[in-house]
Amino acid sequence: MDIESDVENQVTDIEIFPHRLLGCETTEKLLLDLDGINEVNRIVLHGRRMSISETGEESRFITIKGQKIDLHVKTGRVLIEVKTTEIEDPDQFHDNIREICARHLPFGFNISEGTFIRKQKTVTDGLKYGASLEHLPDEMIGLTDQNALIHERATVIKK
């Protein structure tokens, strides 16, 4: 990335850290409301992998924008990438996120702002993907474990 594109596309991340691991229904409701915020560029769910014994069934699905997604994790953190150039009133924006979280996470949560999602391809990505790294879409950077197959761990839903 060059400096000019960084200035034009300034992004920051917001981490929502619930005080409990989230189930599928809570995760789905939270994502649906967060997706309604125009300034949100992408959302990443982070958590420990669900085993079959925990769910009592092979897989759990959530539906976002009419697309059925197999949820592989118990959500422990929600990372939101935001384009800062699109935020008109930062206080109102943060209040909106807090209000959504308070509605869906009555047991408590912490919100932090910083850099939590990788923005550039790394040497590890180069080792994992090899020559196909050039064909990896920018929106997939930082979304998956380098030890996993990308199609098994990440789902992209277009705005």
C-alpha cells in the first residue's frame, strides 16, 4: 500500500469483547444490527472452535443477508473494520455501537479501538498461499488462520 491510498482509505478497527462466549442466536442478532451501520467495512468473528459435542449436532448456521453461514466458532470477540473517512460524528458512531451491544449483550462487554485485523499480506501468507497469494482478495487478508484452508474458515458477504 502506498501513502496516498492509506490517506484516502483510512480504516480503524473496533473490538467488541463480550464477557461471555456468544451462542449462534446472539451472534446472528448482533451481526444483523452491526451490519446496518453504513461505516462498517467488514466484520470478523473470533473465538474458539465449536466441537460437535458442544453443539449436539454437526453444524450451526446463522443467516446474514439471506445467506446461510455455517458458524464454526463460539464468538468470543467481534472485530469491526471501519472507514474513518465516512464517520461524520465519531461520538454518535460509538454511541450507536454501544447501544447495539447493550441490547444484545446484557451480561456486559468491553469496546476497544485500535488495529486488530491485519491490513497487509505477510511473509506467512506468502508461505501458506505461495504463488496464489497474488490472487488472494484484499478483503480476505487477516481473516483466517494460516494453518487452515481459507474456504473452510472464512465467508465473505458483500454489502
